[in-house]
Amino acid sequence: MMKGITVAEETFTDLEAIGLNSESTLEDYAAAVMASNDTEYELNNAEDYIYFYYDSTVDDTDYHYMSALLKGDDEFYLISFFCFAEDSEKYDSIFKNWADTIVVNIGVLE
């Protein structure tokens, strides 16, 4: 069984070129992610994040993903959990449980 995680951090400064900033919402960021990938995802709302599932084939291997979008003080995060596609049923709830534990730098004291 193969599983993994990737994390992309995109600062508001980096995203200014596409019109996103600190006032942008997770929905705005999700729209930008979909536009960047030229696709539509079925978005789901959790308490502190938005998430979606999708499948992709890389080098003739089928993968299943759950991506969570979160907003921090100075950036957005795109966190993707993945596994082999044939294991998706087993991992969907595990990925959601893992995503529920993520905390980003919201209101961190310096």
C-alpha cells in the first residue's frame, strides 16, 4: 500500500498576479486552483478548510487524491493526500481524518 502527502504554500504576495490577496476567501483560492488545472472539482466544506477528491494517472499508475485548501495569516495551502486508486475506499476517511488535524499559522504569537 502506497500513500503520501504533498504540501504547497502560496503566499498572498505570490498570488497577487492572479488577483488573490489577504481578503480572498478559500472559495476564491479553490476557483484559482481549478482554473490552473483546467478542471472542476466537487468542493466540500469542512470546519476550517475546503476539500475535494480526484483521480489521476501518472506514468501508467492510477492514483486517488484528497486535496485540502486552507488559509493562513499570509498564505494559502494546498495539501494533497494520495494513494493507489485501488485503495481509495480505504483511505478516503483516513485522509479526511488527517486533514481535520491540520493547523496553519492563524494568529500565531511572535
